[in-house]
Amino acid sequence: MKVMLVAGARPNFMKIAPVLRQLERAGHTAVLVHTEQHYDEQMSGAFFNDLWIREPDHCLGVGSGSHAQQTARVMERFEPIVESEQPDWVLVPGDVNSTLAAALVTAKLRPLIGCRLAHLEAGLRSFDWRMPEELNRVLTDRCADLLLTPSRDAHGNLEREGIPAERVVFVGNLMVDSLLERLPAARARNAAAAFDLVPGHYAVATLHRPSNVDDERALRTCMAGLGAVAEELPLLLPVHPRTGQQIAAAGLAAELGCLHLTPPLGYVDMLSLVDGAAVVITDSGGLQEETTALGVPCVTLREQTERPITVTMGTNRLAPWPLTAAGILASFRAARSEGRSPPGSRSPEGWDGHSAARVVAALEN
Ligand code: UD1
């Protein structure tokens, strides 16, 4: 079996890493395509190193741009690769622009060369059509021959959209495969010490959603909330490039002296810091899942989440919407007083480190 895996942006790398290894261990031919939607060492190369991902077979060099530019560039550059490689399966993870672009190319080539499309992390829905990721998720699922889900709630979403049940297979959460594999290295690293932080006595925050950072008022509200938190507990903020640009444009840098700002961190450093945190505050999808797997309380700065299982079962809570500094602080206090749970004790079904094996079995079947 020949399987093409497509990765483009930071949250994709931890999902493809275990699948790539499992495919090669099982004797299948894996072809790795990196669209290079993310291309900086900090957003891409560091993750290849930390997650032991081998060199890609094809790099598309699409880089940054508008949604249309990014999607179109991936499509143009990906099509000839699928035509020449003639894979049995194309495997796309998540919900970034590269995901949808590769899905569209595969679906259109399917009648010509017989390749089929599998979507990793299928069926998640925020029901918020203003999010580019929601468009990417729904349309990728609509194109897919095989929809591989991370949690059971995804099945109800797909059924409501009329996707036949025989196309949908529960595989659990691939991020947890990567997390469990690298947790010993993360614990040995003690990244907190490099920031003069004491394990269990600091918070970590990340922020990069366009709805929180591209609008100056929203960005100021989030930063005021994080500033209020930092008066109670040291707070480390690794700054996503999008957020860094918006902080500079708003002239906010001087007002953030109370926060520990740092450039984006590699996978093992970030895992080490999240594992040692009292509370995580984020608008990232991946961190909502990682904190649930680790038992670390999480406050999510969004109106809704496409990962509701992290709230109903895990350690996540949504800050009151619309966001205010007082609401963020109150949610942080509630999360902190709830405290940590033993790792894995709040993990949903299938968040067990064996999802890649279930993915490969689903493709073989
Ligand atoms: C993308 C995904 C988002 C995901 C996020 C994780 C889409 C629509 N969005 O958002 O779902 O949660 O990745 O990080 O696909 N930049 C760099 N270096 C890089 C990459 C980007 O400096 O390696 C800067 C560029 O100025 C770029 C900006 O960051 O314009 C935003 O990058 P982009 O890939 O467009 O979107 P993200 O906000 O990263």
C-alpha cells in the first residue's frame, strides 16, 4: 500500500509523526509531503527534530499569503505530485488551509487515478462559519472516502451531515501518541528552569486565533486578562508570529512587561512547560487536548470549541464570552483552584497512544 501524508502547519506535525512511523514499520510505502505553509525553524524544523520526523519526500514551498493564495498554491503544486506518485491513499490531518487544498486535489484526481482520501481528525465542529478552520474541516470531510475520528462526538456531527457511517472509523487522538512518546524527554528537560519558573507555580498562555489577535480591541482585552493573571502567578507567553506582528502593529509591546514573552517553542520544550504548569490559557485546539491528556487545568479564550469533549470530560473550560479581562481572571482562578488531575485520568476513550496503529489498520481494511 502506498500512502501519501500531507503536512503543512505546526499542528499537523504531531499527528503525522506517529502515522508515518507506523506505516513504515508495517512495510507500507509512505510518501511525505510538506506544503511549507509553516516554514520557519521555530514553526516547522524544530518539530521535525523533536518528533523524529524524517526528511519530506516533497516540499512545496507555499509559504504565507492570503487564504486564496495559500490554498491555490498548495493545489497547483500538489496536483503533479499526486499524478506522478499515484498513491493508494492521501492522508490529510486537521483543518488548516493545506488540508483542504490537498483534499480538493485528491478528490478531483480520484476518478482519474483511483487515489482515495482519508481525513485524520474528522468530524470536529465549532459550528462557527467565521473560522477558516471550520470551512476547511467541513469541506475536507465532505471530500473524504475515509473519515478517521478522534472522539465519539464527531460521529454525531458527521451523521447529521449525511456522511454514510461505513466511511467513518473511530481511531482516537493521534496527538496523544506523540505526547506519550515524548513525555519522558519533556520531563527530563525541565524547561521551566530556563525561564526561572518553578514547576507547578506558573501559567502558560498561547494566543493566535485571528478573532483574538487581528482585531486590536480583542487583542488588548486578551492581553489585559493575561496581565491580570500575571499579577497572581508568573505567566509565560510563547508568541506566535501572527500575534507578534499584531502586538507590534498595536504598539503593545511596552505594556506587556509583566509577562514573560518568548518566541515560539519546540515540541519538547512546550510539552515540558505545559506539563509543569498550574494552568494553561489558550485559544489553540491542540493545547485544549494536550492539557486534558496531562490533567492540567485549561482556560480557552474562545466563544466555542470544536473539541467539547475536553470540557465535558477533560480539564478545559471556556472563559465567559464576550471576553473581558475580569472574565479571563475569574476563569483562571477557578481553574487554578480546581488543581491538576493525574495524567490520563480525564482522558477520553482512545486517547491512549495507540491511534496510529488504528489508523493504519483502517487503511489496510
Ligand atoms: C495556521 C492555521 C491555524 C492553525 C495555526 C497554527 C489556517 C487557515 N490556519 O494559522 O488553523 O491553528 O496555523 O499555528 O490554515 N508566519 C511566520 N512563519 C511561519 C509561518 C507563518 O512568520 O513559519 C507568519 C506569517 O506572517 C503569516 C502569519 O504568520 O502571514 C500567519 O500564518 P498562516 O499560516 O497564514 O496562519 P496561522 O495564523 O499560523
